[in-house]
Amino acid sequence: MAKKSENIVFQGTGRRKSSVARVRLIPGTGNITVNKKDLEDYFGMEIVKREVKRPFEIAGCEGKFDVVATVNGGGFTGQAGALRHGISRALVQADREAYKAPLKAAGFLT
């Protein structure tokens, strides 16, 4: 019988403008991969990268999850917003009681 902790994956879909992000959260060390590229390589501007990481800061779970995301449509700011929305929704799926209230208060779930 396989250990359950090895197969835990939380999913969320985020949308903003015409961008759509499909996000998978896997317990890990905080690596973020977007369209098979590292976050640093995919998004050039620092403010956009910071916006993608904000859900983890607000929920207080930096470095606890790895993100594997596929993003398409729109421009880079719309894609970053969709990615933020998808990460937030996946975090709520991971632990509703702990993460939903702060993320909703920040406006990341709409």
C-alpha cells in the first residue's frame, strides 16, 4: 500500500480577463513552475513575480507547497492575476479553515 502523503495534489483554476491558469499544489519546498519554466524565467518583472507569491504570504505558508501551473491567454499581468487566483483556490482546497478567511479578506478568491 502506497503512502497517502506522496500522492497529495490540490488543484485550482484561476481566471482574469482572458487568461486561464490551471494550478496544481504539491507539498514541497516552494518551487513555482509555469508552463514548464521556472517562475523567474517566465515572468520578467519583479512586481509580477511578487504578485504570484502573495497568496502564500497572506496564508502564511511560504515554502510549504510546490506549484505546477499551465497558463494561457492574455498578457503577462492577466496571466499573473489568473495564477494568483488559481493558487488561492488550490490553497483553500488544501485547508479551508486555515486559508480561506485571510485569502478572501485580501480579495484573492474573486
